[in-house]
Amino acid sequence: MLWGGTPRLLLLAARDWRIEIFTSTPMLAELADILGRSKFARKIAASQLSVDQLAQGYAQLASVVRPAATPRIAPDPDDDVVIGTALAARAEMIVTGDKPLLGVGEHQGVRIVGVTEAVKTLAL
């Protein structure tokens, strides 16, 4: 949302209905929290959008689902909601830059991949 490059390809593909992305209310809350951190202040200001506007824009690109209950899977328990969201959405993959979550690799048929691998897999 704040940078170009490979991650933007996924957002553009979602905007153009070439892929479907999913999120959940807890994930949107975490997104707003992360974007509100001081280290992103310059990028937020340059975007001329508020944190809320950026989070709402992302929410409009995504289908919002209620995360499925999941046992403790990820090294960071906060990442279990990401897995639960993917399971509820019956997603093919989770795309993340979170190294500990990437370390999980796969759960119940949902692959956990980095952005570059997702873009290659989806032929974007």
C-alpha cells in the first residue's frame, strides 16, 4: 500500500479481479495498528491518506471472513488468526513476509509463501 514493487502486483491483481484476497476483522485491526507506527509516518504522510483510509481501501479489495478456530500453530500466537482466516476463506495460500509464519510452510493444504513466490505461482 505504501511501496511499489512486487507486493503492489498482488494489490493490483485484486483490484482488477484477477485474484481474490481475504482478510478478517482482527487482521484489519492489526493492519491499522502497524500502519499507525511512527516508522511509517513519512510514508503515510506522502500517501496523503490517513491510516484509516488505507486500511479501509485494503478492506474494500478483500473479502472479510471470520477466522476459523485454530490450535496453536504459528511461532507467534498472533499469526494463528492469519491461518484461521485462510482456513475460513478456503484460501489456496497465505502470502506474507513474516519469517516465523513462513517457517510453518503449510497447514491443512494452505501453502504459506512469500510475495515473490506468490507472484510467480499466480503468473502476475
